[in-house]
Amino acid sequence: MGLLTSCSHCVLRSGGLGDADSIHVQYTGMAGTTRFVINHSDTLTILKGVFCRDTLGNDSPVLFEPVKKLAPDDVLVIKSLARQLFVERSEPDTLWVKPYKYGATDMPILSVHVFKKGKEGAYYYDTGEEKNGIVYSTSTKIKYSPAFLEFTHRLNQCFEEARNEMKKKKQASDFACLFPLFLINGGLKSLQP
């Protein structure tokens, strides 16, 4: 998915989102969008699909997968980092950006949408391959802050956990569907010598 994979440790302050109602973190690429919804609950919501706005400005999503609600152990850390980076702006997100000529062209764009009292503020970030703490995107090299890298790393971990859980459920479901067919087709007889 092209998510940033570096992690450093950030000091956990008080949890919550401050005066924000919710924060939507989106990775948008050629195959659609993965949206993380962070709000005042103790869960993270993951939506994967295409998100369009109607004429009134409301989201009209077409989802590729069922909505996933996760309650990871580090939800308070994720909320705290989101508040520091995008609500209070007390932690920097980017340390520096330099031009880069030979970047890949298929990297997703990361956008963070902060909703406060009915208003939306948005921040946009390039993603790419990370080497030695520097992210190489389509046309730039970027040094993101340790807090920003930790935030994206923790979201990536949540997404991977959700993906693995879905795979396990699908495998169990496939087995449950195929086992009766195995029995009907004389599967137990064929196992006998």
C-alpha cells in the first residue's frame, strides 16, 4: 500500500483529540482509498473504497470491503499523536523537503482531514519508499518528523492486523463451506485404507 514504515518513540501525553470532532486519515492511490476514522470512541474505523462528494458536499462512498472497527492497544497513542500533529500542531510533521528526480509515479497520497465544529481542515503528504529515515516520493525526498513516522507506522500496523484477521476469517469460512462437500463426495471413505 506504500505506507511509511519507520517508527520512533514519542512521549504519550493525555489521550483524546482535543477540540476536534474527528480526524480522517486517507491513503488515496490508483486502486481507491483507505480511510481511517479517529474519533472520541475507543476504536478506529477502517473504510476501503472510493469516496465521492455529492452536490451538497456529503460523502457518497462505494466500499470494497466491510467496515472494520478496531480497538488496538495503542489507540490512545494514535489519538495523542493525531492531536499533537494535526489539531494542536505542537509537533512538526515535516522536517525538510528536497527535489528528487527519479521517484516512482504510483505512490499514494496521504491526506489528513480534521473536523472541528462543522469545519474541515486538510493536510496533504507524499508517501514513498523509506530509506534511512528519508521518504523518496514521486518528485521529492522528505524527512518527516519522528512523531509523524510513528503515527503512520501505528496506523499501518492496525491496517495489517485488520487485513490478517480478514484473511483468517475467510480461510475459516472457506473451510466451513468446503468440508460438507468433502463429506458428501465420500471424503471420509477415501481417507480409509
